[in-house]
Amino acid sequence: VMMMIPEAWQDNDNLSDKKKSFYEYNSAVMEPWDGPAMVAFTDGRYIGATLDRNGLRPSRYYVTKDDHVMLSSEIGVCPDIPDSDVKVKHRLEPGKMFLVDFETQRI
């Protein structure tokens, strides 16, 4: 997924040399997809999503107090959830990845 939809890395001083090398190497293998897109993926242990590096597709997620996670490009997709049941409301940022690990039960 990081190969298909890389974050903006060329002039990013906050990235490690190792990560920049990864992106530079893979840029010769695959043309980056600049979107607009939110791509979700899973392998059974992890479930995740990433946005294109321009962030043209909105993506928001909720974590409820009973540890359900909802991610959608539309904020009102679950209008029946009272705010009192929501532990976390946040957005997926451009070029970043949202990842849930079912084995360790961590986001």
C-alpha cells in the first residue's frame, strides 16, 4: 500500500533516510497514485486504510467506548451513535496510514 500511495516524501525533512530510500527505490517500480482515493486493506490480522498524498478524499474514524472502530469518507455514516458512546473522533491525514492490529488490539 505504501508503494501504491506514498506520502509526499521528496522534500520531507521529517522522514528517516531509511523511509526515503524505500520510497525512492519503489518510485522506479510503480507510478504513485495521487488520488483522490481512500484505500482500505486487510490480511486478517491487520485492517487499515490510507489516503492519497493530496488528501482530496475525506476520511474520518470513530472509536467507541466498547472498542468498535468505524472509518468512512462520510462523517455522518453512523448517525445513530450518540456522542456519549464515542471515545475518539479523528481524521485520516493525507499520506498517512490508519492501522488496527487485531492481535495486540491496538490502533
